[in-house]
Amino acid sequence: MAKRPQKGFFPAAGVVLGLGFSLIASAFLGMYLGSYMDKGSSTNIFTPIGLVFGLLVGFHRAWVVIRGLTKRRK
């Protein structure tokens, strides 16, 4: 039995909310890990580095999901 592509508001809203949650969660996780690494040092350099790294991971994840959705439509 072949799956039909889902159409409508709720599946699209789920994808958008999932992408937003993924981006925010990865940014907070990166910032948390950076602040944890800053506890042992005299500088606070790892917190912004962790935030940027988390944002990059979140954007990469969003790009992979969107790319997969666009390839599935073709």
C-alpha cells in the first residue's frame, strides 16, 4: 500500500513547528554546552562559540528537512 503525500494545514504546521523547535533547541544546547565549558576558564569565549555552532547545526538540520521535502514533491 503506497503512502499518499499529506496535504493541508496541520502537516505543514507540524513541519514548520518542528523546524523552529529544532533550531531553538540546538541553539540553546550549544549555548548551554559553551557556558558549561566557560565555568573552568577565566574568559567567556565558549558561550558565543557554542551559540553559533548550535545555530549552524539547527540551520543545517532545517536545510536537510526542507531539501528532503522538495525532493519528495518532484
